Amino acid sequence: MRNRSRWLVGIGIVIFAGMVVASMVAEVYAGEAALAYYRQAKINWRAYEGQKLTIGLNKHPYTESLLPLIPEFEALTGIKVEYLILPEQEYFTKLVADLSTQRGEFTVIMTGPMRNWQYATPGWIVPLDPFLNDPKLTDGAWYKLEDFFPGLIAANRWNGKSGGGVGEGPLYSIPVLSESYIVSYRKDIFDQYKIKVPTSMEEMVEAARQVKKNAGIDGIVARGIPAASTIATGFISGAKSYADGKWHEIDENLNLRFDDPRHVKFVQLWVDMVRESGPANWANMTWYNAMETFAAGQAGMIADADFLAATYEDPSKSKVAGKVGYALIPPGPGGATYSGLWTWALGMSKATKNKEAAWYFIQWATSPRTLLDATIEYRNYNPSRVSVMSNAQVQKIMGGWANYLDVVQRNLKTARVGWVPNPERVRLGDIWARALQEVYFKRLSTEEAMKRANAEMESVFKEIGLKK
Amino acid sequence: MNPQRSHASSVFPVVARGLRASVFALGIFLVVVWTVFPFAWILLTSLKQPLDVIAAPPKIVFSPTIDNYLGIFIGKQRGQYASTRPDFPRFFLNSIMISCGAVLLSFLAGVPASYALARFQFRFKEHLAFLFMSFRFAPFIAFLIPLYILFQRVGLYNTYSGLILAYQLISLPFTVWMLRSFFMEVPIEVEEAAKIDGCSWWGVLTKVILPLSVPGMAVTLILGFMFCWNAFNYPLMLAGRQTFPVTVGAIQFISYEEVLWGQMAAASLVAVVPQLILSLFVQKYIVRGLTMGAVR
Amino acid sequence: MQAAAGRARGRRWEERVLPYMLLLPGLLLLAGMLYPFFLGLYYSFTNYYLQYPHLFKFIGLQNYLKLLPEPKFIYSLKFTLGYAIVAVALQVVVGLGVALLLHRRFVGRGVLRAMFLMPLMMPPVITALMWKVMMASTKAGILNHCLSFFGLPPVNWLGDVNPSLVSILIIDTWGNLPFVSLILLGGLQSLPYEPYEAALVDGASGWGIFRYVTLPLLKPFIILAATFRMMDALRIFDVIYATTVGGPADATMNLHMRAFFFAFQWYHMGMGMAYAMLLLGLVFLASFILMAYWRRAAEQVTL
């Protein structure tokens, strides 16, 4: 008996070891054609041969797309690349530990507009303009910075002044995708029960109600956990649109304006909508709960990231493929929508010892061909380069998602970063989301909750010396 | 009634044997259902395709697939990008190395310490015992960034030895106190007998205390190993990709646009296997009577 | 004469020096942790913001003075303590019951014991995520689905204020009950025969044996298990963070969560460390009390 178990253990070890070895075998040899494309750039790719880079990435289709291409980069430049990938939450925890101690473990990092406000304030990241403008380091004609959607490049610029300044000042990161916010709805249900696609917030509340009454499923599903991510997508887009883009949570004098009547009304509508027609456990729904509920066919609408359409339209992942329609976030009385905007982007840590090598990586990773590959092969949406967006194959894929392409292209015309720049954006969002929950559970009236949010954030601003 | 049976059957105060048996059976049944239900769910999830995972109402009957297991080992996924060099086997290996090393180190340092605390009288004994325990007081938050800074400075970041040292925070106080309690259970007469026979402290330790504490050591070993294996926050901060254990690895199935529940479930179940093997192997030492009666 | 003196000296060394030598390796290993601890303590007396290092200043007890009167802190304190007491009490009582069950000889005991340990073999993070999926209130939630089979109404496990507290308890207990049971099982297996023989000679009943022999002998192990559970229940974090993130409406915000948010979400190290130190003080106090009980129980046992 003991011999048999020893045998089994032995076999198990052999199988396991075999798998370990198999998984460690080196990847695809970089093809010559690919290298030829990069060698067209009139820079010396091998100038920093022998150096080492550690890049920190969050788990995302874009970063997935980079991994098999890294041997290509190493063959091209002779720079050794080590990487680390973690989901978003854990990634930022580790990243900030590194940035704040300036240890230089992470050289190239994934960041974005709101994160840049946090990292640029203490000077943890470096502007990329000097690298872009140096002809020895960047072949402008080959790299084509102008190929990026201007709004996305602007989103990654900030002049360092809280309360505004997005679009001016140094460029801190190069965008690799764009994410805006739209309403995805069940076209089949809306058609069946003759529900109107909402063109205002009030209509959205009504539509949710109608779906719940007629189809027996939740009319709307939305994020609800008490964290900034709940605010960041559909909610902030709706809030800004409701006020025709004229209301912001912080005004030019850095006063908090949660208690503005326009916002109070919007919060009232939103919370009533999710309470009445949303899932019972709205208060602990993360983005994937909401997304999966919609994809499982259990919700009539979701106001969240646009690229989730790739999942909704995939029959292997979603029960509602082909049944989804897309619409803009309901506009305010003025008729225009102001969706929020997010771009994942590659930036560089100040503690990087070999900044030029790091720039080479960023340049390579955001070059037209790499980004095209990322979108076509690895479903990196939405493309941040015009050339990739207009690529025939990409247009065909995205065109296959009902009216998605049309809606997103319209959306991108007015989409802009939803938050007001300040280094305490995360805390502000957390306070905001908590206030929503207080209203949802009827512990506070909307006005009271918003006033308290104002007061709490004011004291934070005073604490950090942003306000006197 | 021999003392062993009465020892065991002092459990239930009920009189009738039939009633006792059925209460016992009910208890076992509840324990099994309570324990197994979530695992059954995880197992089912690991065999499901993405569409079935999110299905509402939940699917108990579906067409299973082993793609999730293939995915974590060799990167093959249906209709999905194939990640390069899935890291899971390496994470698995890391977990084994780090957990074994940490528990070994804890025992090496913990056995003498527990022996001292159990059998000797000396000044500051209780203070030192409490000091050992106190290292487990701090919430990981308090340690994380300072440890991170310290490890980076002395070059222990992203190394096996660094993690094994950091894990002592988790396992050493536990080991010391557990072994202390079990060592104290050893009848003093046996020790006296050994001392009269001329044993030094080392002889007493190796010939009397350790053999008679096998059940306790087995329990401490299993639990210590599991604590180390399932640590998450420390290795997240103090390890890099080369030394991440499976706990950090399993969380990587949360991507930006979807959560690969099937693969996460598969990875979690595979990670259970070494602990299960260890438990099955060690639990037969948690048996009384192996060592009792040594006095006679 | 020489030999006796030598032996006396040897014995003195054994009694005086040896214990400390035996403790030395363990203490050395843990000594390295003192630096991070004191650094954390120091930070709690400063207003260290990761993002604004220029504001760094030693401010003494100001962090503590600021947080103590806050109603949010008071709630967190009450919740942390209340949860720990309820959780530990429940887990010890039920854990003892299960240990007694698994102590009897029956077919398949070995396999059942190993199987019963399985919840401990999952990292708390994954356990919490899996339970979160099972506890969903949408139609995809398996728990509510099962309830509907019995004709019971669905429960809003994690989405409502009061049920979320119970749900956290369920997840925590599921993951940690085997811990208590295993320690008690090991204890049961280590108990000596003599008291039982004596009790039988005296003609004691089953329940009497349990109450007057088994229980007192097990006390050190019960208290030990309770101490470890108490330390962990006071600091419970992963389960809450992965399921409710401190909600709904701050209902599950315990001190550890608060410390985490300040330190790792809002990068306010000073305040985060203050919360962490307060929590540490709480754990210290609880363990101190429990350890005093342990000493008393251990003395009674060795008598």
C-alpha cells in the first residue's frame, strides 16, 4: 500500500515537473519582418544595449498583448526586460510603494490621467516631452505622435494646478487605449415592450422601471461599492451631462460643490433608480458583478465602460450577444452628453536609472504597429491611434457590434476626463461613493449627505495645504 | 469500559446508544455539507466555460471543459489570447519552497524555544513568552511599507530567503506557543525517569519530549504550513514575479475587462493539493495511544 | 568532590543560562521585525503623506487626538470588538463540538479529518471572492438559488447593512473553524489516561467526565485557540475588503479597514499608522487578558 502511494506521488512529481519545464520554454523567436518594421525608424535602437528594465503593468488585454512581443523588443534593442503584472488594485498598491520610496524597481509604468495627478504632484513621474522632441531618441516621422487622437494626448497633459489644467503642460504618459462611457441596453427587451431609449435622466429612470415591470429582470445594473471606481464611469458621466457640463465637483476656487442643486437632483434620480429597479445587492457590486449580470441577461441597462461591448457581443462569454443596443449617456436639458474619459497610458518613473532605455520601450510599445497588433490580436479597445481605429479590420470587428461604432465615435467628440484635477481624487471619489450609500440606505437625505461630503473634502484639502 | 473509549465517548451525555449514534451521524453529515458545499461549487466553476460561470440561474448541469486547467498550466485557452509562459507552475513551486522553508525554520528555532518555555523556570519567562506572541499582534498594514523599505535596502526583496524570514512573523509565534502547550502535556514523571537515568536536557528533549508530542507537532506542522501557504499581503509587497506564491498568482485572473473565474477556481484547487497531501500524510500522527503508556 | 562541584556548576548553567540560549534563535529571527514596527510607530506620530513629503512633520499625538472623537472611529472600534467576541465565541464552541466528533473512532476518520481541514487550505482572499460570487443577490447567486428550493425567501447577503455582518461571520467561520477544531483535536489526543481511569473508578457518568475531566484538561488548548482566533478576528481584513469594501454604508468598516484606507488608498501614512497602532494596542490587550487565563489553566493542568 505504501509502495503504491509512493508511486503515485512520484508520477505526480514527474508530471508536474514536466509541465514546469514545458511552460518555461522560451517563446516565439522574433520574426525578421517585425524587426524590419521597427528598424525603419531613424534611431539607433541598440544604443542602450545591455541595460535592464523592469516594467510594472496591470492585467489588461493591452499588457497581455505586449508579453509575447517582449522577446522581439529584446532582440531589437539588446535591452533586457523583466515585467510584473498584477490586477489593478494590487498593481497600484505595489506601484505606489515603489514610487514613494523612489526605489526605481518599476521603470515603465501603466498610468492614466487621474493617476498622473497623484504621481506628478510629488514628482514621481517624468514628463515625456524631452524624449519625444529629441531626434536622437525618437523618429517623429515614423512614430507619428499626431496619429493619436488629440483628446487622448490632451488628457495626459497636466500643468500641475489643481482645479483645472488638463490638456496643458507636460505630457506624462502616452495613451494606449481610450475608454468612454455609454449606455448598453437590451434592444430586444426595449423593442418588445416598446420602451423608449432614454434621452434624459428622467427617461432613464422610467425605462429602468419599465424593464423591471415587464421583463421581470433588473432594469439597471451599476457599480455600487463604496469606492471611487463606483463614481468613475456611468455615474460621473451622467452627473456632468445632467448639468450640461457646467457643474463640477470642485470649482475654480477649489470649493467643493456637491451640494449644488443640479447635482443633488441627479443623485436623487440615480439612487432612486438603482434602489427601485436595480439589483438588491447594489451596495457591493464591483464592475465585474455589474458587467457579468448584464452579460448573463439579467439586466436591462448598464451605464459603464464602452469597450465592454467586446464581451457583450461575444457568444462564448455573453448570453445577450446580438441583442444589445448602445446609446449615449442621457444628456441634460441642453441636449449634449459629457461622458467621462479614461486612457491607460505608459509613463516613466523618475527613479529610473536608464531613462533612455525606458523611453525606447515606451516608443516601441506605442508605435503604430504594436498598437495595431494589440487591438486586432488581443482585443485592446478602444484604439488610441487614428490609424488603428480606421484600419479596415478593426472597423469590421467594431462595426459588428450593433451601433457601437457610431455611438462611440459620437461620444468621443465631447468626452473628456470627468474629474477635476487634484491629487486627492481617490479620496474624493471614496467620499462621494460613501455619500451615495448613505442616501441609498436612507440614512441621510440627499442634501445632507452632499453637504457632509463637501465638509469632509474641504477638511482634506485644508490638511494637505491645497486650501487655506 | 477502558479509559480510551470512555475518553472518546465522554462526548455525548445522552444515554441511549441508538440516539447517540444518530446524533453523531447527523453531526458528521452537517460537518461534511458545510465544508464541502463551497468546494463543490469551486470545482464546478473550474470546469465551466465563461458563459456557464456567469449563468443566472446558476448551472449545475452543463458541459464541462478542462480548458481552465490547461489554461493555467500551458496557456491554452479557447478563443482567447494565449499568454506567454503561464506563470502558474512557477508560482506553485515558489509556494512550496517558501512555505517549506518557513515552517522548517520555525521548527528549528521554535522547538528549543518552546522547550525552554515549557520546562524551565527562569526570570522573564512569561515576558519572553508574551514577547513571542506579540509579533503576531500587528496588523499587516503596520509592517508592510517599512518592511518593504527594509528589504529593498538589504537586498532581501524578491528572494526566497527574504520571504522565509518575513513569514516567521506568521509562523514562529504560532509554532512556539503551540509546541509549548503540547510539551507541557508530557507527564513530568517520564522526564524525571529519564533524568535519573542520566539524560541531559538534550536527551530529555529528543528522547522524551519530542516523541511524546508527536500529535502536537503534527498539528503545529500542518497549521503552520497552511498559514504560510495562504499568506497574501506579505508576498504581494515583498516578492516580485519570480517569487510570487500561488496566492498572489491566483489573484491575477482578475483582468481589467473580465474575471477568469474558471481559471481562478482551477488554480485555487490545484493549490490545495499539496496541503491536502500533507494533511493526509500527517493526520495519522494525530492519534493518541501512539505514545501513551510509556510510563508503564 | 570535584565531580559534584562540576555537576552543580553544570546544573546552574542549565538552569540559568540554557533557557535563554534556547530562546535566542527565535528571538533573533524576530528581532529584525522591530525596525519596521518602530518605524510604523514613528510614522503614527507624524503627518506623513506619501504624496506630500514636504509636509512631513512630527506632530506627536495629534493623529490620535483627531481620530478618537470621530463617530466613525467609535463605530469601527465597537464593530471590531463586537465582531471578534462573537466570532471567537461561536468558533470555539462549534469547533470544540466538531473536534469531539472527529475524536471518536469511525471508518473514514482520517479522510474526514483531512477533508475537514480543506477550508484552511484556501487563501482568505480567494475564499472571500468565491463566497461573494455564491452570495450574489442576482439570480446567479447559488445560495439564494438553494434557499428557493426550500421555499425560503432570498437573503440580501452582502448588499444590506445587517445581513452583511452575518455574511462576514459566515465566511470567516467557514475558513477558520477547522483551525480551532484541529488544535482541540490535537489537545484531545494528548490528554493523559490517568484522570479518566480515576474518574471511572469513582463511577462518573459520560457528561460528568466531560465536564470535570476533559474540559479542564483541554482548557489550555481552548484558550490558545481562542487567543489566535481573537488576534485574527480583531484584524480581519481580506474577507471584508474582497466582499463589501467596508460597506454597506460603512457597516463593515473595522479598524484594520480604516487603517488600510488611510495608508494604502489615500496615502495618508500618519493616520493609517495611528489606526494600525490603536488596533495593535487592542490586540495586545485582548491577548494579555487571554494569556493570563492560559497561565492559570496551564498551572491547573500540570498540578
